[in-house]
Amino acid sequence: MDVAKSVEYIGVNDRKIDLFEGMYAVPDGMAYNSYVILDKKIAVFDTVDAAFQNEWLQNLENALNGRQPDYLIVQHMEPDHSANILAFTEKYPNAKILSSSKSFVMMKNFFGSDFAEKQVVVGDGSILELGAHKLTFIAAPMVHWPEVVVTYEETEKILFSADAFGKFGATDTEEDWACEARRYYFGIVGKYGVQVQNLLKKLSGYEIKTICPLHGPVLKENLGYYLGLYNTWSSYGVESDGIVIAYTSVYGNTKKAVELLAETLKAKGCPKVVINDLARCDMAEAVEDAFRYGKMVLATTTYNGEIFPFMREFIHSLTERNFQNRTVGFIENGSWAPMAAKVMRGMLEKCKNLQYTENTVKILSSLSEESRAQISALAEELCEE
């Protein structure tokens, strides 16, 4: 795959993986991207997962066509990108390694060596001339590890973006980019919105024609769309009009309440209603929906004086990712001492800029005339602009 003149893709697709980072379902596999710039000097960008060492080295050898690389640029030290640094140095002992100072500390931890004799430390504004291609390094700490740098290539106007603008799925998968990029972003990078905003501000001074991430496809067209989504996501803005309902139900009565609320919302003309059964859905999909839409209803039972475990996990997933700028309503169920709404609101108290609905639905075991009226009132409130 040619990225641009003298810039080639040498990454791999992992079709055997079932869970990325041991928790994210990836039915369409995962791409580990790597690139090489072939100029008077040759620079290789990042390696790939350890399981694909031989395939990656062969891809690199084919691209080199008998030449020797001068530099390995390590933008991110997570093992799915850095696992083959040692193998690279063994095959190409004369190549230098360019990375941030924090990366070399991590290399010592991973490989028992910081490759002192090969080190070239780069930071914000460092420049590397390859010949016709000129690289500028841009520090991107906590996007989403502390050592990260991204790289801008001036001639072709390429941004090598590390994990930014990445997505789940192999590169040969035909699917909507935003869906799996959104799930990837909020699952893995979402906590670090401030840091992503800082990076976007730095990048605003560069003309970018191509984005080369470490996961997912190379992006060449309509870059304003991708940059715009990243700005919305990292500023915790509302991407789509709609209401997401996340619930758990033990004996089905809370589920009936959720279904009635959804029917009532649709009857009142709400544009989009999304329902997630937290005991059965992909939790990462539910988290993605919570950050995508502007309004959310949490519905669960009182359980051991607290809330049902899947709801607790869901709310924790939101709060650790800096959930904010949303409207939240509650449905609670309890046979003798309902506590769920109080517990859920307490868990959200550290979140910024949350507005809570005036109406809360209280169910005492099963729906009653009173709780049905509360659902109607909650729906009316949620459908207001």
C-alpha cells in the first residue's frame, strides 16, 4: 500500500484476536500499522504486535528492496506497537532509534536496555531531515500514554498520529469509520480529552493532507470530518441528538418501565432513542452511546442496598472517562427501600456540568398507575428542547 510518494504502509492485520487489550470485542480484527519513508535516509515508523514479528520484518524488507534503514521512530511504547524494537535492532544494528526521553525509560523496562548507543531523543519541535522529506516531532503526552510523540512530514503533509485517529477493525474491513473509531476513542483515549484538545491546538498550525494512525485506515479525504469528530469527542460535546437509556432488570419489571419510556418518547417525537441492556450488551458500545448523545436515563434496581453490579460498572466507566455536559434522568426500582436513584446520583456527583431531570421514576416492584404517570412526565421533560 502506497501512502504517498516514497511513503509505504508495512503494517499487518490481526484476524485471530477476539479481545483487544483483553476487554474490547473486535469481531473485525485489529490493524497494527507501521510505515516507512524511503528517501536519501530511510525512516521506519513504529513496529507491530509481537505475534506478527516475522510478517512485519518481511514487509519491511520488501519495502527496503535491499537498502538499510537509518532510523526507527518510536511514537508510542504500548506493546502492540513497540514489541519488535529489539528484533529490529538485531536485524538492522546500524539504525538509530528516535523517540521521547520517556520512551527510552520504558524500553529499559520492556527490553532490559534503553539502547543508549542508538538513542536520539526528540521532543516538541525536533526536526529530522531525510532528504526530500522533513519530519517535525510534536509532543503528545497522555494521548494516551505519557511518552507519545506524533510526527508531521512537511513535503507530503502527512501526520503520523500514533494512536490518535485510530479505530477497531482490520484495514481491509468495509465498515463505517465513526462507529468503531468512536468506541475506540471513548474506551481507550476518552479520559484524556484535555490532552487531545492540546494536541489538536498544536496541529492547527499544520496543513494536513493525510493522517496515518497506528490503528485503522490511512485517512486521505474529508479530513475536516475526522478532525471535527475528534474535537467534539475530546471537548465532551454532543455529537448527535438523542436519548440513550441504559438499564438493568432482575425480573423484568424495570425492563417494562424502560420499554414504556422508549415508546412514550417516540410517541412524543423524540428524534432518536437508544436502549442498552447493560447485562447483555457490549459495555464499550453503551459507553460510546452515553458520550454520543446529549441525554441519558439510568434505570436499575436497588441491590444489596446499592445498585445492580452492571449499572455500577457502567457508571464507573463513565466517571473515569470524565463524563460531562449531559442531561441525566433516573428510574429506580425497589420492593421495600428504593435507593438506586440516590446511589446513582451520588456516583455521578464529581462529573462536570450535568443537569438532572426534575422527574424521577420510582417503581415499587412493578409498574403502577403512579409510576406510569411519572414515566409520562419524565418523557415530556426529556423531549423539551
